[in-house]
Amino acid sequence: MTLANRIIIFLLRLLALGASVAAIVIMVTSHDSAQVLGMTFEAKFANTPTFKYFVGVNILASAYSLIVLFFPTKNLLGRIILISDIIMTLLLDSSISACLAIAQVGKKGNSHAGWLPICGQVPKFCDHVAGSLIAGFAASILYFLLLLCSFHNVLNLYSLKA
Amino acid sequence: MTLANRIIIFLLRLLALGASVAAIVIMVTSHDSAQVLGMTFEAKFANTPTFKYFVGVNILASAYSLIVLFFPTKNLLGRIILISDIIMTLLLDSSISACLAIAQVGKKGNSHAGWLPICGQVPKFCDHVAGSLIAGFAASILYFLLLLCSFHNVLNLYSLKA
């Protein structure tokens, strides 16, 4: 792997780490309350299992990015990291997709199922969640790019040997 | 690539094709209706954008699996197929995750958001959706295995050359 490639991968991992940490912080601090028919209605991320899954995956991704940041990517270890990168990309992809599905219901509701949109009542909560999902989406895209880069490198490495 | 590897990949693609087609058929035929307060309440997959996305991704995956089934996986084409396999795995992963998030709300509801579970009213619909998600999950897992196999082969191919 050339030095330029190594720097690109290092930077992608660093950016992905930043995006995941941002996603966690923005999601965890999301909070809003509304008065509906005299009752206080409180919105927080922990009320939705999907958002908890999202935070969990991003904590895992942050820890993983931080640990792997300084690992060498040679030989067997390089292969193991590549497989772990694939799994991490799938987990990030899964968590962001699940959250987007729930966010869509929160924003638009689903009249057929009788689920009303909630963003009109708790706009601050929805804005926070939207910000967090943008950061999570960025982390997911960065991991996909990282995967393409690592993959390209591994193939080239073996091509060069040949 | 040895003949055994080629057969394994062929079979994985064939199984993934079957799983995707099953997921589409079961989802599209899901239908149930219930009487709530004298009004007829009809449940079908097309009422939920996430389920439409799921069907769309599985149609794409079926078409892709069918086309690639008979392609040779050598040289540049092999690389392009590997990248397309990664993208297809991510799309299947994304669609099944989004559907699971919605299905969880359909089954358990979310009392904090005031979204009531609907599976008590339309059990036949929920059973169909559950069946479809199992098939979709199988397709997703099969594509992940396929990815690991192709990846392993490509690496070995280049190792052998070296």
C-alpha cells in the first residue's frame, strides 16, 4: 500500500469516527416535550428501540474506528480488518435505514395504520434526530468509501505481487 | 477459481434469487381487513412506503441475481461484479432493516408516540409480512455469504498468481 493510500484510509477512518461520535451526541441529547390535552408528552430517543439500536451501532463503530486507526493492514490482519470493515459497513447501513423508516413515520405518519405524525408537537426533538441521522448517514457513506479503498488496495497489492 | 468454488457461488446466487422472489410474492399478496368502529380498515403492503422500498429492492436483487448467474467472474468483470455484489448486499441489508423497524412498531406499537400496534386487528397481514421478512432476511444473509466467498476467491486468485 502506498503512503498516499494509507493517508486516505486514515483520514476516512478519522472522519467516520467523527461522524459516528457526532451522531451519538446529537441523538442522546435530543429531547423535547409538548402539552397535549393537558398531559405532558415527552420525547426522547430512549423511547424508540430503533434509535437505541442506532446509538449502540454508532458506539461500536466509534470504538472500532478508534482501535483500527493505528493498526497495520498487512497480511492476515489486513484480511481480518477488511472483513470487519464489511460487517461494520453493514451494521451502520442497517441502523441508518431502520432509523430513516421510523423517522419517516414520525414526520409523515401512516394514516392507514392510524399512526399520527409527531414532529408537529415536538419539533426540537425531530430536528435533533434529523441532525443525528445526517451524521449517521455520513458515517455509513464514509465506511462504504473506506471499504472500496481497502478493497482496491488489497487487490492491487496482490496484483503487484503477481 | 476452482470448480467447487464456482458451484458454491452459483448455488448461493440461485438460493438468493429464490429467497428474493419468495419475499416479493409473499409481501405483494399480503392483505387483510378489519372492522374498527363500523369502518372497514384495510391493510396492504402498498400503504407503507418502507414495504414498497423492500419490494423494489428485492425486484432489483432478483433481476441482478438472474443476470449475473451466468456471467464469468474473471479479470475486470469479476471486479465489477464484486463491487455490485457489495452494493446489492447493502441494499438488501438496508431494506430488511427498515422493514424490521416498521414491523416492530406494527407488532408492539410505540406508546410514547401514541402509535398503537395493528397486528391484533389484521393478523393475516402481519403473518404474511413476517413470512416475507424471513425470506428477505435469508436473501440478505445469502448475499453476505456470497460476498465472503467471492472475496475469498479473488484474494486467493491473486495469491496463487503471486
